[in-house]
Amino acid sequence: MDERERPVPRAGEMRWHAAYFVAQVTAVRARAARGRLPLDYSVASLRVADFLVDGLRKGGRERAQVAAMLFGLGAYVGEVLVRHAHAEWVDFDAGQRNYFAQPVGVRLPDGRVWNPLGKVVNRYEVGNDESLQTFYLTLHGRHTRATQ
């Protein structure tokens, strides 16, 4: 299916997309007899997500060829933010969709919105300077300061 033909994901579906991605990736890994990937929604697992994107980059495929994997990783990264930074999935408004080039993102308790789907694409296109783990670490703890 062409990327333009895919239905636009909604915020209420993103937890499912993350879980589906984890199930698919861990099943493939188990079948390859390499053991289970530690995608447990922990902050430390974002390092694994960085490595997965790096592996896709090394494969030399065009972004369109790995779009589904990048989307799944973005859903996973967003779900880590939801679980550990007290974020919530949100549907972007038209201006945000235009700015972020994504239909959904996460909102932190301080009201700011972030784009985990786009961050994964940036990691794929730019490389190490766009760490997913660092992305989380730059946001972590801000909800406590904003609510105190």
C-alpha cells in the first residue's frame, strides 16, 4: 500500500499501534533465534529504538521503503513518553500537522506538544544527532516543574 493510501492515524489508536509494533518486532526477532528485543516501554529501551533506526539506515533503503517501521517506532517512542513523562496522545490541528508533517503527537502536562513520529524520521534521515533517548531526556521532569 502506498503511504498516501494509508488511513490517517488518530491519537486514540496510537497505543494500539505501539503495541502492534512491539509484537511484530519481537516476534520476528524470536523467530530469528536472536532472543527478545528489550522493547518494554522503559526509558532505557529508547536506546534500542535508536539502534533499530540505525539498522534501517545502514540497510540503505529509501524512507518510503521503511515508512511502516519508522511509524511503528514513532508510536513506540510516543508511548514511552505517555507512560513515563505523563504525556497524552493528541490529534494535531491543521497548523500543527503542517508544521510537524505528522497527524498526531503527544502533549505534556505543561501544554507543549511534541512530535515523536517526526523525531524517528529525523533519526533516520540525520543520524546520531537525533537520538530518541536524548529526546526523552530533554523532556523528562518538565511536568513536575510546570505543575508545582
